[in-house]
Amino acid sequence: MVTTRFAPSPTGHLHIGGLRTALFNYLYARSCGGRFYLRIEDTDLDRNVKEATEAILKAFEWVGLEVDGQILYQSQRLDIYKRHVQQLLDEGKAYYCYMSKEELETLRETQRAQGLTPRYDRRYRDFKGTPPSGVEPVVRIKAPLNGEVRFKDGVKGEVCVRAEELDDFVIARSNGVPTYNFVVTVDDALMGISDVIRGDDHLSNTPKQIILYQALGFKIPNFYHVPMILNEQGHKLSKRDGAMGVMDYKALGYLKEALLNFLVRLGWSHKDQEIFSLQEMKAFFNPKDLNSAPSCFSPHKLDWLNAHYIKESPPDLLKALLADFNLAASFNALGQMQQDTLLEALKSRATSLKEMASGVAKVLSAPTSYALDKLKNKTQALEVLKTLLDRFTEQDFISVETLDKTLHALIQDRGLKAGAVLLPLRIALLGEAGGIGVKEALFVLGFQQSLDRFKAFLDFVAVASDEIH
């Protein structure tokens, strides 16, 4: 059975690159009917942040990546790791090293001076003498002295590291706490992880972990090392480019469907398809299709996808999503038809929920200034508004359709172009030449508020004209 995992360290919030890794692992497990686990790698007690663990769990809950079984915390498994360290010591596959930090640094400086790659010289590998007093030893693995460590990576292809490039690396610190590579290997093996999909910054760890798999008699999983995400200039992604916490994207008004769709396309493709539902991702995803080249984070692409998913969302869903964005009380005071009409009118123009919420507030707030410079014929515009003030009745406002008929009749009667009527109407209602449709704005605002805004506009123009004269 395909079994994957996502294993973040709780030293900060879950970022976009981490969520992509989690998504790839989740999709592969689900596409094969396998299992997907979440493991919190919290053995670094000095750097762990409780809020970071909570943020990871909140992010998973928001985007809908459900995990199998219980969440595993490495800090609760130290006894398991220590037993496996002892196993290697008992079998002669690991040993105590009494070299002090000062001695190790002196050795490295000497090696650098000689143009050599700094590495431990294995002086305690076969040590049989009396240990030096006052030194708490680390535990080192007996890495192979010759040959090579070879594995086939699902993204990088064949990877080979010569034995002389590896030293007897530390598997347990002097305080007894095991190191990263050791606990990862033990956990992946005991959890039955069959496939490891992770960032290619872990590629150098893989030969070390393979040595540990072999020493412990564990089955080696399949590895897929995914290239990093770069910005549009080809540089490492920074917070300014999009490397924010996952929940920051929610706060900015991105839909989870858009974010997951965006992330799955950063390094993976299926034919020429761009829009993927989560079900389609589960059906089509295969790690063998992952790209070997770095991916480009395009904010414009993310906005385009977000706009698509907003446009496809029904009003009831949008209302629920917009609840996080403090919609004005005036929105809640609208009838359901008016609310739905306003959201339908705005959703085709918005790239984020935050932008939609701002649009709602703008429509429902009476304008304080007007784009008079957009009116080519102010006299005609004022006559149109005065005619509408006399012609509109409450009956016109029972639906968008009846308002459309009234406006159409006025355009026909006056022999005007539609723009000559609709433009001054929009400016009077919203203050701007752009925005939602006029008939939708009239219906949302209702009979009395629409007329009040017309009168306020006429008064504004009158005052402006007096000031000019």
C-alpha cells in the first residue's frame, strides 16, 4: 500500500512550499487508495513554537487535507529512538565518539588549510582504550568505507554518492537526543512509509538515511525530491513574493480551492489542463509526472485562479466565506434577493474575498465625491436624472428585470444612447464611472436610497456650479 507523510518542524507557520509538499504526498496516497500521515518533528525543544503546531493543524483543516490515524509527535517517541541507537551500538554498527567540539573544530581548520573537505577523521571508530574523562560522547554511525550509496530518485533520476564523500555522522548528541536523520529514518520505517516526497533541499540527507535504513535492517522507501519554488525573477521565494504562512492567504481572501489548484501546478501537470478540482487532482496525480526544473510562483496566476473560483461560487457560499471579512451591517440589512444580486454583480469583478468585501462596502456607502469629469454633457445628464426622479416608482424596484424595462423605456423615449443614461446614473449612485451594473445597483439600494442618492448628486452639482460662478 502506498503510504506517505508530511513531517514539518513546528518552528514557524506552515508556508506555501510546505503546503505544496503536503499536497503532493496527500494526493499520491489518495490516488492509490493509500494512507497519508502527519508527523510533527518537534525534537528540537529549544526552537519549537506551540503556536506553530497549532497553525499547521489549522492550515490542514482549512484546505481540507485529512490525515489518517493519529498525528505523531516525535517528542513523545524519544525512548523508541534511544532503543534503536542502542541496537546499533550493540551490533557494532555505531560507536561512541569522545572527540570534543574544540578538537573537532581544530581538525576542520587543519583540513581547510590543506584544501581538504572538513570531516570527522573516524579516530574513535574502532577505539578500545579508556575513554577520556569529563567528555559526554556522541554516537556516530559506522558509514561504509568504500563503494557507493546509489538510489533512483523519482524526480532527479539516478543519484550516486561515493563512500569517501560521507563520514561517520552523528546519530545521537551528547545529551542523548537523536539527530534529525536518525529519527526521520526510524519514524518513516516504523510508520511503513513507502514513498517520500519532499523538497530537494533534503537530497543530501538521503544517502545518510539510506545508510541508516540498511544498518537497522529497514526497507528503503521510494524518494522524490521536488525542486524549490522560485519567484518570477528566478530567485529564491521571499515573503514579498508569496512565501507567507498558509493562513495569511486565507486572511487575504484566497479560496482554498484556488490555493490548492495553484500549488499543484507548481511542478506537476496533466496534459494542458489548468483548472483542477480536488477530486480531479486525486484522480490524476502521479509523482512520476513531477517536473525536474524549479517552479515559478506567479501572483498573477494565483489571482486568476482565485477570480475563477470566486466567479464559480454561489451566493450562499460567498456569504459564508465573506463572514470572515466584517461585512457592513448595511449588507445584513438587505433582503436575500438584494444580497444575492450584489454578490453576483461583484464576483465577476473580484480577485479576492477581501476585494469583494471592499466592493460591498463601497456600493452600500453613499459617495462623498463624484467623477464629474467623466460626463461629456452635464446638462443632458442632469435632465436624465430629473426625469428618472419623476418616473421611478417603488414598483420599478421589485426586481432587476422591471428596472431594466424602465431604463430601456427612458432610453427609447429620449432617443439617447444607453451610455448617455447609464453613465450619469452610475456616477450619481456610486460616485464613479465604473462599478457594478446600474440596474443591479438600483435594485440593491432600493427605491428610497436610490432617490436619495440622485437628489444628493443633483445638490452636489448645483453647489459646484454656484462655486464656479
